Amino acid sequence: MTVHRTTTGSLVIHSARIVDRGEIVEDGWVRIEKGVVAARGTGATWSPADVVVDARELAGADAVLTPGFVDIHGHGGAGAAFDDGVDAIRTGRELHRAHGTTRAVVSLVTASLDDLARSVSAIADLMKTDSDILGSHLEGPFLDPGHHGAHEPSLLREPAAADVARLLEAGRGTVRQVTVAPELPGGLDAVRQIVAAGAAAAVGHTNADAATANAAFEAGASILTHAFNAMPGIHHRAPGPVLAAAADHRVVLEGIADDVHLDPFVIKLLFDSAPGRVALITDAMAAAGSSDGHYDLGAVSVTVENGIARADDTGSIAGSTLTQDVALQRAVGAGVALPQVVRALTETPARAIGVGDAFGSLQIGCCGDAVLMDAELRVVHVWVGERPTL
């Protein structure tokens, strides 16, 4: 897998099946100029460019071209945990970029308020130089202790307004998403506070029933953090937060298509229940792209065996070792149509965090991020374009 920047000159990629915004265009081409999509078409109607790529020569017959993938929930990769600072973030991002994830939000697990404030501030600084970083995601500490997953229970806390404000202010407008258990004291007020600050509030790591989840969505929450995981499941007399989210057209449901967090039948159910509103995330921890063994996920010790990460003290699933290209393959294998899976990796997650006008599409004027895959949906080449002003 090769990654190239497209921020200078002109590039034409032709003779590809372009999958974008829920549609497939056969024998399509895209022109990228100075890192931005400048033109599109079909057949041989493209004009010369500084670099011309025949998708079939590079990736074989039935080559597939998509927008760059956008991951709004990931914790690391290549042996590096995003909580460990700038160098670790860059190491992990290099791994995921080679697998098609051209832009990502940096997710942070529960830590002390001091540590989290330092981390979101450092990520805000990093965004000035590393254009592939879209901001930060605070997955904790405002979580239900009974659904803590791989978060350290002793560090969890109720979402007091001053604490929420401190973390948002430390991010200086770059916190994109905050996960909250809305049933906690102050939970619904925190949702309103997060949304008022311009970030997305997400319901997750929660014991909320459907009514409480609905109240959170009415308060402005617009994401369900890794649907089905760390929350009540679906019961025919207690539908829980998943069905509440699926029924609300304002809500995007995150899904982890690694066949561990979700059975393939449930992946298909998720897409069928919320068409156009699924965001396929990795929730990847440091072991993504690395070997089995022992790792730290924040304050939690984790062991990875056969690619499955579990917390040493509780046995809870502790993130994944997933990359988004594998999520694509597994969701298609579960029976989801390719255009819908690509949308869940591109347009939908970008829209969920408010950057859908710039990323997640190969429409004219969008960032020239592109992923070329072969007929087996294996990444062959990745292009990273210019970052528009957010």
C-alpha cells in the first residue's frame, strides 16, 4: 500500500468504479488539482494532467475508487496509543493512513481531568501541522460505571458543568465529540453544553433505557457510541438506546465491523435499521497493525490474543485491532451493499462531526483524498489531498 500527497500539481485517476455518496459510477475518472477535486467524468473525457493513473493498470480489472476513509473513533495503532502524545498519534496515524483512513479524530480513553485537558490541548496544537487530524474525541470520563468497558472505573465521574467546560476550553474548539452516559446526574445538561460549544454529543457507555436515550437526542445528542457495545441490548419490551437511535433520523450510529464487537448478522441489521446513518469506526487500540501481546489502554492493562483485545482485570473487550479497509470487507461480507458501506466509512462519519462539506466525498470542491482498491477490496494506493479551511 502506497500513500501519496496530492497538494501540488494535477492528478487524474481514470478507468475506475467510483463509489461515492451511495452510488457507483462505472469507468469513471476524477481530477484533483492542488489537493482538491476539480472535475469528474466517465470514459476518456479527461484532459491531460501532471500525473495520470490508470486504475486498472494499478489495481486490476474492476478497480474501485472511493473517497478517503474518515475514522471518528480510534485510539491507536502500530503499537502506539493515542493517549501517549504526539509521536504516538503520528505513528498510529501512519498505519491507518496506509489502510485508507486519510482523516481521523483522535479518541482518548478515561483519564484524570488534568491529563485529558493536556491531551486535547496537545491535539489542538498538532492540528496546526498535521492536517490529517480532525480533532479529538473524549470517550470518557462521563460514563456509567456499570458499563465502563476498558475504561478505568476509579477515574469515571459525573459530568459537572465546570469539568465539561474545562475540557472543551482546553481543546480550543477542536473537541469534535464527547461521549456521555445521559442518565448520570447532569447528563442531559452536559449534552446541551457540549452541543452549544459546537461539538457532537454522543450517547455511550450507558445504562440508558429508550426514554432516556430519546431525551438525550432531544437535548441534541447526535451520535451513538459503538452501537450495542457498553449499553443495554435490544429486548422486545425494552428496546434500549440502539432502537431509540435507529428510529431518530438525526442520530448517527457507530458500528465496529470486526466480527468481534458485532456479529455479521448484527452489522447487517444495523445498516437495515438506520440506512445512511451508520458510521463504521475502528475503535482501534495500539495493537492494530501490530502483534498479539500486552498493551496499555489508558490506565487499563490489555492482552491481545488472536487479534482480540481484552482488559486483564475484567475480560471486557478493550477496543479492536481493526483497520477501516478490513471493516469495509467484513461489512460487505455481511451482506451490506458496497455503496452503503463506503458511505459509512466516508460521508456519514464526516457529516457526524460537522466536516461533511470538506471530507468524505469525491464531489467537486471536496478534499482530494482517495483510496484505490482491487476487486477484492484490498487497498492498493492512497492519495491525501489538501485540507480545506474548517
